[in-house]
Amino acid sequence: MRLFRLHSVPWAQSLLMRVVLLFLAWWGILGAAHAQGAAVLRNCLAPGEMREVISTQALMPPANAVMLVQRQMPQADVVRANLCRTDNTLVYVIMALSKDGRLIQVMIDAPTGRIRSMH
């Protein structure tokens, strides 16, 4: 009797690799969020509050902020986006996973749409 071999089924290898990469991305996000900007991420708005603030203030829409990061880093996948308060202003904190496994934090000034930093 022959046992099922993972290496003989290409789609199974692809699925397994995706699951492993998603787990690593999730694990990396938790660690990086704590290490690279925990102070900023503590002041992030809840989704309902975020919608209210965006509708009442002249801010860049969150989808535009995500698209800006995707244009700046076409080889990276955006895995998280938050609207946070810092230094008396609002910023989008966007986490992207590069193809080489690095987690990159991008801060975008919400009123102007300018990139403040990339770590």
C-alpha cells in the first residue's frame, strides 16, 4: 500500500506554503507591532470611531492610503491598516509583508496623504 506523499501533489505544497506564510506573517505582525511602534498603535481608533472621524474631517480615505503603500512597495502585501492619533494629528499605520519576509511599517499623514516614515 502506498501512502499519500505531499511532495507528489503540487497544489498541496502550494497550499501548505501559503498557510505557513500566513502564520509567519501573523506572528511577525504581533511582534513587530509591539516592537516598532507600540506607542503609536496604542492610540489607534476602533473601526466605528475611524468611520466617524473620516466622515467628519478632511482625511485621505483608508483605501487610498493602502493603494499608496502598494504603489511604493509593489512586491509587498498589505496585512494591516489602522488610523491612529500621534503628535496631535492622525496617521495611517500600515503594515506590509515583503516577499523576503520582512515586516514593514509605513506611517502616512492622514490629512495630507504624505508618507512620514517607513521602517
